[in-house]
Amino acid sequence: MEAPPDNDVLWARSLHFTHPDGSPGLAGVSIAVREGEILAVSGPRGSGKTTLLRCLSGLEPVCEGEVWFNSTPLHTLG
């Protein structure tokens, strides 16, 4: 596990997610959001926008990869 840069509030690396039916949801998504930045997620229906947001918020556990919030690994938060 590699810590994110200090100026990133939200940081995710190589996120992979597969839906219960076996269909892919995310395949290697990485993102970094710095303090004060505004982020927009857009794309066609079924492209993984909601899945990405659920994984970044901790509502869905990722199959592979890591998510950090304020320099803390998300999986360690309650």
C-alpha cells in the first residue's frame, strides 16, 4: 500500500469492481482530488459513474485497488 500525496483529499488507485452478476463495473480507475477542487463525473448510461462514487464513498468495497480519504485508507475507517 502506497500513501497518497499530502495535498490530495481523496485519492484512489487502480480500482476494480465486479457486480454480483459478474459484469465489470470498474477496471483500473485512478483519481486524485486536491483540497478546493471541484470534480464532475460524466459519461453514458452504464459506464460506471454511480459504481465509482459508491466505491469512493465506501458504500461498495472494491475488489482490487485502494481508496484514501484525508491520508487515511478508507477500509480502516468505521
